[in-house]
Amino acid sequence: LMAFEEYEEAAKKFLKAIVLNNENQSESWYIYQTYIKLGTCYKALEKYELAVKNLEKGKDLINNGVKDPDTKQKWLTIANLFLEQILQLT
């Protein structure tokens, strides 16, 4: 959906994934990616406050749960890039 710029629909799917994750914590290895992707959807929709909230949540989850340094660095870089872009837009 994001590749086709259907950000509203993508955001709905990411929100559903977050709800499902909250119901089954044992499946939460990917959840930081979900928050970051949700944040990027909100950025594209110009919902900057929601974008920042979700990007920061993704960063918190990375810092508290991702052990692999390469994965950690990759996703922190992505989140920080979008946060920087939002700061420039607002």
C-alpha cells in the first residue's frame, strides 16, 4: 500500500497490526518497524504530530529491544531521517 501511496489504508493496516500485537506480545519482534512505518504514513498524510509520536515510539522500542547492532542502526537512521524531515516542514 505504501508503494502505491495509499497511506491512509496502510496506516489502518499498521494500526490493526499494533492492536493484534498488544493481544499477543510473544509475536512482537517486528513491532518497532510497524510504528516507524505508521509514522512515515502519517508524515505523508501531513499528520505530523501523529508521525512524530509513532516514529519516537518505534525508536524507543528499538533502543529497548533490538539486539543486533546493524538492524538497530538501520531502523534508527530511518526514523531519524523522517523526524528530521518533519522538523524542516513544521
